[in-house]
Amino acid sequence: MPNRQYEILPGSHGSRMQISARGGDVLRNPRMNRGTAFTHEERARLGLVGLLPSNVTPLEAQVHRAYGRFRAANTPLEKYAYLQALRERNTVLFYRLLSDHIDEMLPIVYTPTIGEAIQAFSFWYQRMNGVFLSIDEPDAIEQSLRATRVDPDEIDILIVTDSEGILGIGDQGVGGIQICLGKKSLYTAAGGLDPDRMMSIVLDVGTDNLRLLNDELYLGVRHARVRGERYDQFIDAFVRTAHSVFPHAMIHWEDFGAGNAHRLLNHYRDDFCSFNDDIQGTAAVVAGAVLSGVKAKHERLRDQRFVIHGGGTAGVGVADLLVRLLVQDGMDETDARALFWITSSRGLITDDATQAFRDFQRPYAHGLGELADWDLDQVGHYDLADIVRNVHPTVLIGTSGSGSSFTHEIVTDMAAHTDRPLIFPLSNPTSLSEATPQELLEWTDGRALIATGSPFHPVTHAGVLHRIAQANNALVFPGIGLGVAVCRATRVTDNMVAASAEALASLVHVTVRGESLLPDIRDLRRVSATVAIAVARAAEADGVVEDLLDHPVEQIFDAMWQPVYPQLIIED
């Protein structure tokens, strides 16, 4: 047994634990601790006699008590704080509680409540299992990663952020570690990845958030966000050191700013196993909803016309994946891109040389010549209403962060030219949603097929109950991570991401009006397993696996960690 207090025995997927710790050390370690669930015999052998109340409480009763504590919290932030404290106290109990109530707790441990928790990070700070790397101490990267005392083969995923593009609230400095911890929780609850085999990391490069810089309690480095060559050198040092220390780990890039997200993913993806959830995860879940909607209309993907309002990291990522799916269906790539009209803050992305667009947006630029005959509200301006009026889209996707931008005029115009419009207001939180499902159903006489970014309650229109699909990345990224980990993929390829979208869509069959375009969030484990199998098969087809899966269904299922107390093998 290594020089540590416990070891998960190889091949047991967490079901057997060898333990050498005693007394308070057992209770202080969340993976070993099971509180009042320790039997009297275990307490005697572990030196816990007198350190716990006399009654032995089984896991099911502990879950019942913890759920009552959760429900008793008065605000979402208080609920979040309770769950965070539980996670740092008792790993199994936390994940069993989260798994049993995933639909209720997902908005707490992730969006939207986690945004509030991130903003209050320095004030609410308590011990958490993460790694903090400072751009002012680049030579400490390896020391910091090794301080976790984890062996090289024991980490599957590194979840890392520089906190510049946190959800819809922007630059949050060192508080971005919370978004990584949230993603880690979902990887385990939804995808069954062992929580000990992941690591949450914040790259503290400073912040341009003046509120934080002037807060005496702020815990990050206190200077403006570093950019340019020094930033790139720090990122490169992290990537190469992380790969050296944990050679089999996938780097999960999370909430990087638009100026860096595509750039870093493209720079490293061919040399290191890396994945950007804001680009590829969002793209996969939205593409899955599009495929489901197109299937419900009994149409083909190539027959759609796409307007994406918001050509940032997420919006262009969606377009890129849909183009790949169209190419896989036999379309020429140039013809496929011509089906997309994408906006930025300046309006439609065009080849107008006077407009400064980002490099990743340029492949979707339309020539001004092809717009010469457009009917415009104002000459020279190509705004969303103009695009919808002239393009007659069948699919309208919102990633703009601009609340209520899908107006009555725009939606009714779209609905006048397509029988079953696919309309996806994806911006978070709810206040930034481009429209509400109720509005969309009223304006389209119940014909719209809808997926949203924020959770919405079902809507009844004309006697039909419409269950609103939530395009939550949790439907995809846990399965991608699981598939990568089980087959030990060395890269995350475009085909693997496309396979995840197709697997997601395969789980839904919309046969009557009002059914959801995406699986229920309560079915996350089945969804993740299905996605993981598809991802592993695509990885094998692309030749990027270290471990071939002879029986993928069995091997994926067996690899999924279960939130139950393991059998203890107590060293004498």
C-alpha cells in the first residue's frame, strides 16, 4: 500500500477500500469518512470509539437526513453552501444525495446558483479540494500538482479555468475554481467518474473585475488580468507540466474568454487530449436537440436554414459541429457553411473589411454581394430581424446573452414560413434568455419545437402540455469524459464529439406534440453511458485509443463509480 491513509483497490471501481488511517484522520478525509454509518466493529478497529454518537445510521437514513437539511436551507446560496460542506465532509453521502435528487439539485450545484456562489467565493471561502496556480509563480506548477500526492495513472480528467468567461457573469478571478468543482460533481453524479480521479484547477492570471480588486477579502492575485506572451507562456507551462505529471488525463478547458477559448483548443488539441465544454459540449447538446427536432419534423438536416444569434464561443461551436454532421451526410463543406447566418455584436457576420471579426467567425462570413437584394430596416445594417425576414430560417438559435431579443415580430415572421420552427433561446440565466417558452408557443400557435439554456417548467398551450427541453451540457460532457477515460483516448476528435450528439438524439423519439427534444435530466446516468459508448467507438475508429474495448457496454457500465460505502479492508 502506498504511503497514504487509504487506497482504492485496483479493479474494484471504488467498491473496496484498504485503510490504514485511525481516529480523527478517518473522519477528516471525505473519501474515508462515513460518519454515523460506521459499524461498531469498524469503530473499534479504526479508533473511532467515543468520536461518534452511539447509534449506527445506514446510508439511506443519512441521505434522508441530509435531504431534510438541504430543504431546510432558506436560499439557493445557502443550499449550495450546505452541499459544498457535505462534499468536503463525506464523498459518498454527497454523491448519493445528488444522484437521488439530481433534477432538484442540478440548478444548485451548477447553473444558475453556482454563479452567485462564484461571485461570493472570497467571502464564503472554506476548505475545498482544488489546485490554485498563480501566473506570478510559474515555477511552482509542478510542485503544486504533485502536492496532491496522486500517482500519474490515477487522474483521468483535469478541469481547468482561467475564470475570464464564467457563465454569463464574466471575469471572476480566483473564484472560478467553483465552476470546476461544479463540473467535477456532475462528471461523477451523471457520468460515474470516480471523484478521486479528477482534479479541479484554477489558473489565477489576475482579474479585470474592479469589484474584486478593491475587495479586501479577495483571495486571488491582486493585479489586472495578464494577457499576451506572458499569458501564453504560463498556459503552455501548465499544459506541458500537467501532461508530464498526469500523462493519461484529459484537459477539460472551462469558461475561458472568447479571445482564448477557440485559440487554445485549436493550438493544443492535436498534441494533447483536451476538450472545451463551452465549445464542444455546448455544440454537442444543441446539435443533439437539432437532430431530434429535425427527426420529429420528418425532415433532413441539409434541408434546414440556420440563424445563430450570438457568434461567440458557443454559437460558432454549434455551427462548426452542425457543419461536420452535414459533411458526414454527404454535403460539401462550403455548401454546408452557406446554410448558416451568424450574428455578432455588429450584426450579421459578413466579408465587410471595415468590420473586425474574430478568426473563428470568418468562415461564416457572407459576401455583401449576396445581400444586395435584401429587404432591410436600415440600409447597410443587417440585424436579427433583417436576417430572419430575408433568410426564412427553420432553426433559430440564441447564444447572445441578450434577453428578449427573439421578439414577437421576429418569431411570427419565422413561423410564417416554416410549419415547425426550431427555436432555441439558450442564454443563461433566465433573465438573459432570448424568449420564454410560453412566449414562443403563443407566438407560433403551439408549433415551435423548443430547447432552452435555463430550466423552465412545462407550459400548457391550447390544452397541450409542452415539456421544455433544457440544452444542459450535463447531458453530454460527463459521457464524453467517461468514454475518454475508459478507452484512454489520447485525443478528443471532432468525430467523437459528433458521435456524442448523435447518441444523445438517438435517445429521444418525439411522436406527439409537446414531448421534449432531449432526455429527462433525471436519466443522466443512462444518457452518459450511451454517450460514452458512442465516444469510445468513435475514438477507436479514429485510432486514438490506448485500450480497445472488446465489450464496450459491459466495460463502460462496470467502470461507472457508484455512490455506496465501499467494503473496508482495515490494516492491523
